[in-house]
Amino acid sequence: MIPKKSTYADDKKVLRVVSINVNGLRASEKKGLFDWLATSDADVVCMQETRINPEQWTDKFKPTGWHTHLFPAQKAGYAGTAIYSRLPIKSVKTGLGFDIADTQGRFICATFDFGIGIDVNIASLYLPSGSSGDDAQARKDVFLQEYAKILKQWRDDNQSMIICGDYNIVHKRIDIKNWSGNQKASGCLPHERAWLDHIYDELGYIDSFRAVRDEPFLYSWWSNRGQARAKNVGWRIDYHVCTPDWQDKIVGAWVYKDAWFSDHAPVVVDYRLSID
Amino acid sequence: MIPKKSTYADDKKVLRVVSINVNGLRASEKKGLFDWLATSDADVVCMQETRINPEQWTDKFKPTGWHTHLFPAQKAGYAGTAIYSRLPIKSVKTGLGFDIADTQGRFICATFDFGIGIDVNIASLYLPSGSSGDDAQARKDVFLQEYAKILKQWRDDNQSMIICGDYNIVHKRIDIKNWSGNQKASGCLPHERAWLDHIYDELGYIDSFRAVRDEPFLYSWWSNRGQARAKNVGWRIDYHVCTPDWQDKIVGAWVYKDAWFSDHAPVVVDYRLSID
DNA sequence: CTTGCTAGG
DNA sequence: CCTAACAAG
């Protein structure tokens, strides 16, 4: 169970961010996503795979007290990202300036003024899956190359960022139950994992979850086939990737495996908001 | 509740025939179709809209004690008819020799030797719906014209027939709850009802159900929209159409509204088997 | 509103 | 195995 923010000494200065691939916002709403969110103490929620069109995105998907922003794919019922926030948003940007990031609703970014001297960007990213074949893997690989350039630019520009989302890549052995059996599976390919190494080791981004949690068996996605989730045969592919200004401000991280309204679990990270 | 055949003085000489549009045999199986059939005392069952391919038609759809014959459409998951019989079948014919009757699995006929001096043909017919637009209505009308010729031929040949099925046409005012509101609806169009008049009045076929039941409010299909079935806002569009040799042998007819494994109800008719 | 197909995951 | 679109009813 995730603690209430009120357990912190100064809970007003803790930012709780949730990342969740909802696998269809309409389906996850029926399964209690918004009931869970109401009790989660979340400040900002980054959703992926919303699979909802603007005209279907009715009031029941916009609970009172939340600022809600949707970036749908052009294709109905496919992909899409959203950001929900209890805190005021200064501005919202959608897309990354290249093909499928923009046409498939794979990136939405909210900019906040938390009064800490720098604008904070919190983004929801839905990286393509490569599992449906060679063509899909090729499109994923192109996305990775294009997106790496943007990540580098943000670092060069000294942006403060927390990019939550479904990266569809496990990083290390600890991040997947069946390591040896998945070496040739999309999402666990050596060149994909090397891409994450590059982001962290060379560009200096931080895996917020691993910054404070080093235990194995903490996954964020389980196949729907068989009893994968019950047996915890999972993959950790949902991350909070942040710039190094957050390094010493990560005060807690959880994956909420029992929140079962999707094939993914919510990944929750608490960040301390303060001027150093 | 439909009586057991054992309530008849000589139940061995009563033939119980069931017509049921199953709206997907796989779905209706899950909802208890075969449990109901096991207690129905049926001898022959004519199914329409089976929506199952031969390779999907596994053992669970072939209960022991039944002879089972499927005539699927070429298109997967679409239309299709079947005949199930506890009594031995002499031969089975599929199709009517014209286009969509044959390619869409809309007619299957079993021939029986009941030892009454003449072969008896029991058929399952699934007449096209015209409700999806003008093109569909035009195809239905062509079917009606082609099929009328065949019905005439069977009469000329003095065949003994019981053609069960979903005719997708109400006959008279008594056969539909909302008569005035459906005068322009496919299935209740004047020319369609006139076609049924022709079959009965000019070709001499008999509506087995109406031969023994004259009450209103006995329907065989209800829309899935709203609470149509609960409110009994229905249509009688499923018939047993038989040749006049059966006229004095119809001993009971029921529509089993509470058997809810489809948007249609089973229509059950008992026929006395005897040499006059 | 429902079945089943298909694409996508 | 799950979601959602689609065609058909």
C-alpha cells in the first residue's frame, strides 16, 4: 500500500506523479481507475494507451478537481496519451515533431510553475511496441533514434523534466522475470536495452524508480495470457525518466501491482519540491 | 412451460420440431442452449445464424445422441444454418441453387423416413435481413422471388415439408407489437407481408403456429435495444411453414420466450406422425 | 445493444 | 488473452 502524502513531514512540498498505461481509458474507467486515483493522493497522472477519441472523452473521464489534457491518435481507438493534474498547468505541448509521435498521440507534456525557480515539465510518453513483427520493430527503432535526439536537446537546454510512460523496453536482468527466455523478444532486445543505457549513462537521465528501489520482482506489466500477473511473471517497462536535478529529490517509488484496471500497474514516484 | 412429450397418449407418434435463430452458436452455447435442448424433448432442431466455421464447430457443439449437420456461409462468423436430430436422417441437402442461399449457408434440409409412406423434409431457412439499407432490402427481395419459385416447385412435386426458420418478415398485425410504427421498417413492409400471403393463400402452405394458436402478443424476436424483450415489444418472424399434409397433424405450438440464449426465442411445434 | 472479425498489443 | 473498431443484424 502506498502511503498518504500526509505521512511526510511537509506534504505540501511533495509532488506525487503516477504513470499508468490504462490499456483503454473506457475499459479502465469501468474497472475503477478513477476510484483508485481519488484515493491515490496523486498530483499529476500520466496516462498512455488511452484509446479514446475526443468525442468519446465525456465528463465521466474528467473528475472534478482535475485539469485534464488528452492527445489522441488520428486513428480511432488506438494509442494516445493524456495528462491529468490537480495542480495548475502553465502550458501543454503535444507531439515531438516527428511522424508517429505526432499522428499516434504518443507524447504530451505539461509545464508547471512550482515556484522553485525553474519550469518543470512532466510528460506522458507511449513508445511503440515492436512485438507485432519486423515492421513494427523497425518503426520502434526509428522512434528511439528520433527521440534520443530530443532527449539530448533537452539536456543541452538544461530543461527540468520527468518523462513518465510506457517505454516498452526492460532495462536490466532485474527488470524481467524470464530474462533468458526473452532475449529475442521485442522489448528485451540487446539494442533496445543499450538505448536505455545510453539515455541514462551518456545523457545523464535518471530512472526515478531504481534511484530508490533496488529489489527484484517489481514489474509494471504482465501478459494477459495464462496466470502471468498472479504468478508475477512480469516486465518493468513503465518508467519515470527524469533529469539529474531530481536526483536527490526522489523520496519514494512504488509499483501498485494490486491496482488491476489494466495489464499494466501504476508506477508512483514522490518528488520533493524545494529550492536547493 | 412446454409440456413433455410423455403427456401425449402415444408420444412415440409425436414429432417435436424446434426452430431457433441462435445469433451465434458459440454465444448461445455459453448461455445454455444445449442445456435447454436436453430438457426440451425436441426430435429435430433447426438453427439459423449459427455464425460458426466448420473448424470451430467442435465436440461441445455436438452433444451425444444427436445427428448434427452444419451449412456454414463462406464468410467466417456470418449467417449459416444447421439441423440437429435425435432421429435418423436419410439424407441432407444444402443450398437452394441460387447465389446467397448457397454461399451464405441459408438453407439446409434433412430428409426423414418416418414410416408414414412418404419422405418428410425438414429444413432450416435463414432469410436475409433487409434492415441495413436499400441494397440489403434489394437482395432480400431477390431471395424472396427466387425462393417462391422453389416453394411452388415443391408443391407441384407433392413434397411433404416443414421449413422452419427466420423469415425476417412479420405476417399480420397480430404478429408485431408496434404495427403502426413499423410500416416502413424492413420486415414489416407491405410487399414482404404480401409475399407471405402468397405462400399461404396461393401456394397452400400453412403457418403451423397460427394453425393452432390465435392469441396476440406471441413473438419470436425482440430488439436488443432498451428493454424490448422485458416489455414484450416483439415481432413474430420465426416460422414453421409446412405443406398441407400436416394441416390436421399439428397438435401444439409454443414460443419459449424465457429461453434467453439469443435475441430470438425457440419456436416449438408438435406434429402427429400417422398414416391417415 | 449484440455477435463475431480484425488489428494491435 | 484483452481492447476497441467494424460489419451485420
